[in-house]
Amino acid sequence: MTTVAGAEAGIEALLIPGNGLSLRPWDTATLRQMAAWDERGFPDSAFDMGFLREPARMAEFLDWLVRDERHLHLAAFEADRAVGRVSVNMRDPAGIYIWGVHVPPEHGGRGVCTRMLEALLAWLDARDGGSELVLSVNSFAHHARRIYERLGFLPAETRWQFDPALDAALRRLAPAQRSQVDGHVRFQRGRWEVRTTLMRRPAPAHR
């Protein structure tokens, strides 16, 4: 089996337990499970993993993961079933940056997102005494923002951001189909931008 968990020594053995889940780095078998997940579609299509069902896209993605040394990519498992995913940029200038938080529809409604993040945050806090954690959330993602706030993230800055996947999705839709993101997106300088909020969670020593 091809291991794609990252370039750091020993990363393949990483396992983060908590709340009935175990968080493990991605490997080929995990990616196959994620490829089979149901998709959420617009406006959350950027999180969908169905593109990995195409062999050429899977090969391209595996190649990217093997070369990616900046990020830790984790899947949340219940026993041997992948039920969510999250990635962490350990070298972002803004701080330890959490992104790609996703639970597919068939595993929603059971607190997977909260449990997954609680396990990850506890592990990150235990590393070197903890550091400030950062993430961003689109303004239309109300449920996600409530979860982040309950976990101690506070809004720090709101800005307009270019999201290539969302831009591509909006270009494919008729104006009437964009109503669910009215007020959250704008067409500026020839491209679609989305309003996002940067949220920060202070290091344990500063809480």
C-alpha cells in the first residue's frame, strides 16, 4: 500500500484517539473510502472528494500528497470506517492553521465534527505547551461557525477571499441558483469572492 501521510519521520504511526474516534494520517485505503463518500454539492462542493473516483485524478492527488511537507492530513475513524477529515498547516505564518474540516452527509448529525476537532485540539495543545490555532469559515457556514465558537475560537478578522472551487461552481450556475449565498459572495475584478471570517483560539497559557 502506498503511504501518503506526509514526509515527517514516523508520521505513518500517528494515531490521535478521543471521543470514540481515532484520527490517522491519510493513506491510499483512506482516500478510497473518502472517494466513496456522498457529496454535499454547492455551496460546499469544495469539500467533496468524489473526484478521487477517477484513476488519473487519484494518481495526481497521491503524487501531490507525497510531496506535501507543510500539512498534516487526518481522517477520523470509527473502527475502520472513515467518517470525517481535517488538515493542519503546521507552518502557516498566521499560526497553526486548521482547514479542510469536513464530515460527509451520511455521517452527519452524530457530533463527528465536534468530536474530531476536540481530539485534534487536545493533541495540538499537548505539543510543546500549545500554540495559537487559526482557521477560517465562510460567512454562509453558520453551523460550522457555531461549532468553532463552542471550541473556543473567536472572530479576529472578516475579509473577502478568492476560493477557486467556489468561483468555478458559481460560474456554472444560473443567477437564480445562487440565492443561498446571496450576501455572502461578490463578483469583483472578474472573479467570485466569498466573505470569510478568520478565527483564532489562543494558546492554553493565554486563555
